[in-house]
Amino acid sequence: MFAFMAEYGWLWVLLAVINANIAASNRRSPIAWFLLSLAIGPFATVILLLRPAPPLETKSPAPLSGTTD
């Protein structure tokens, strides 16, 4: 078991880094997804790829002060 992790564990960490980049591009927390990917690995990749990105929050511009209609 430990020999397997020593030999292929770097792939798991690489996948976690890739998932963090995917999460950041989808406006999600890269640190949270990195840690989640360390725990559940490829399943986190599937979740990231299947869930749509959260919508952008649009704020209306503040009115200019001192202007009258």
C-alpha cells in the first residue's frame, strides 16, 4: 500500500492541483477544491466538470452624487 502511494501519490497531488485550477476558472475556491481533491481524487474532477459555474453577481452602478434629474 505505501509502496503504491510512494510511486503514484504524486499523480494524486497533480490531479488536486489541476482541479484547483479548474475550480479557480469556474469562480470556485481553489484551496477548498484542492483539499477536497486530495480526499476524493477523480470524483472531485467529475463534480467540477459536471456542475456549472455559479452566476456572476451583477451590481447596479451607484448614482452620481450631486446630480439632479
